[in-house]
Amino acid sequence: MSGVVRKTGGRRLPAASPSLVVGLVITAIFVAMALVSLVWTPYEPTALNILNKLEAPSLAHPLGTDFFGRDVLSQIMAGAQVSIVVAVVAVLVGAGIGVPLGALAAARGGLVDDVVMRSTDLAFAFPALLTAVIITALAGPGAVNAIVAIGIFNIPVFARLTRGAALGLWKRDFVLAARCAGKSDLAITIEHVLPNCTAVLVVQATIQFALAIVAEAGLSYVGLGVQPPQPSWGKMLFDAQTYIYTAPWLAIFPGLAITIAVLGLNLLGDGLRDALDPKVRRAR
């Protein structure tokens, strides 16, 4: 399928890879579920109904109920909102700081490059999730602090990626021509370098989005992320521990939600890489 091409306005475009299609579908379903939950869920996600606690999946409650009688499907739908908001904002924070730092390091070189790169080396010396746990433990639990913590460990990722992509571009003929035309390093970076880094940054952002979902779930699992009564997939997994044998659906369905969402985003990232990277297209 990857070798098939289609014509569009005289141009031959590569057909979408299976990874891109599957990833896009899964991600679209994930986003649609979160958007629908803004206006409708089968039941109020935080409504308690002790009389219906620990009900197995049924027509009334397709994914069962938890120990407070809350509908699991409604909680998963509402939890998707949290995952998307935290992940999107955290990735934007990481890219918003990391991309300019990486571009600056590539443009200036020398001491500036050394400072930026050694700073990212220091950040990479600590496991990302552990760093997030330390930050939220010091600053206090909550969605905002979780976003800050996840965003911080995204910064060195985008900084190094941007620097690596930009360094090769600074040696290209079109950049040398821009320099000969008298353009400043800032203008060259904005007009020529960063636009040519967009593809690799988009792919990396997709991957970091998936990692941010896992990080948010991990922080919520240990009580440092989103706080009750706001539903969270990680908090649902933590609460399910006690009932893993008597009510396994409490752990299975939130776990599947995290797994499928992350799988879809990773497939989407692979598909975008295949579609946007000309070297991969030629190899295929």
C-alpha cells in the first residue's frame, strides 16, 4: 500500500500509510470522546449511587460501576478531557521553550550552544517521570502543577531535536544565500530554518503527546495529578487496586483507554514521519 501513489493536480502524492490511517482514526475517536463528554455522558461522572456499586458491565452500565456506584464509561469519557488538556498544554510548554532554545543554540553556536546542550544533558540525567513526581511533590498536587512538571521534561527533548535539525540547515545553500542578502540570524531562523524543521517537530510533538498522557496517568496514580472529584484514568487505576479480583473491570477499562490512546498516537507519529520524511518515502 505504501508504494501506491495518487495524482493530485498533476502532482504524485504518496498514499497514506496504514500506520497513519489507523493512528488518525484512533486519535480522532479519542478526541471525539473527550469533546462529546463536554456536553453529554451516560451518567454524571461524579454522581454517587451506593446502591449500584460494583455492578458488572451491563446494558445500563456498559463498563460497569465503581465502589461508589459511579458509571465507569462516564468517568473514562470525562477522564479523556483531562488527559488531552494536560498533554496538549504540557507539550506546548515544552515546545514553546525548547524550540527557541534549540534554534538559538544552532544559530549562535559557541558558548551559547554549550550552555544549552549541557543544560539538556543535566535534565536527561534524571528520569522524566521521577522529575515530574519530585516537582509536583514539592509544588503540591493538582492539574496545573502536573502540566508544569510534564512540560519541563519536554523542554530538553524539543531543544535537542530543534538544534540537531537546524544545524544541518545552516549549512544549506538557501541559508547561505539569505546571509549574503544581509539577513540577520533571527530573520533567517524565523523565515528559513524553523519552517524546514516543522515536519520533524510535528512528529516529535505527537510522540511527546502520548508520553504526556502516560505521565499524567502516572502522577494521578500516585495522587500528585488531577485531584478528586475530577475523573482521571490514573486515579481510576489506583482506586481499582483493592477490587482487582472482585471487580476487574475497574482496572481493565481505564488501562485499555490509556493503552489504546497511546498506541493511536504512536501510530500517528510513525505515519506522519513516513509521510513527511522524504528519505523514508524514497526508501519505501
